[in-house]
Amino acid sequence: MDQFLRGLVFYLFAGFLNLVQSLHANYFLELELHKGKAVSVALMLKTHSEYLLSSLIDVLSIDKPGPRFRFTVLYSVFSHILNNRVFFSYQFKEGAPIESLINLFEASAWAEREC
């Protein structure tokens, strides 16, 4: 794991542990968030001087019929300055509104509408 990921993992465990449900790190970081925490995590990733993940690359919606939480929204953010990528996701039930990141990433407007 490179220095960027080590620092981000430490930062998340130190101050944002209540936001993250699970964390996986190899060549990139993948965060599973608690419901309602996407805006807080996205703001931290975008504005923190060590991470600068300012570009939203993709938004994916995953439909898994049957489980307690049917849908998952997965965001991919990237730092052009540091050449790092982080994925974060959260799950929600059918009919529940998704947490919008439009105020942080204008690019999410169309993709979130389609979710």
C-alpha cells in the first residue's frame, strides 16, 4: 500500500470511523459508508490538502434484488494532482432517496438522476 493510501486509512480511522462501515485497500481505496455519510466523506476527500480528489469519474448503481438493501450507489473519485483514486459506496432500500453529491461534484447530476 502506498503512502497516499496509508495516510488516508489512518485519517479515516482517526477522525471519520463513524462514517465508514468497511474499508478495503490495495492499489486503490474502497470505502463502504454508513447511510447518510456520503456528503461528509466526499467533502473530506475533495477538500483535504493531502487527498485532493476533486474529479468525479463515475457513478454506478447496482441492483441486487432480494437483500435487505436492494440498491448500492458507487462513486469513483480521482485526484489529477496526486494520481490517486478512491471508490466509495452506500446501500439503500427500494424507494429511498439517494444522498446527492451535486453540490460537490456537478458531474453527478445526470448520473444520480438515472439512479
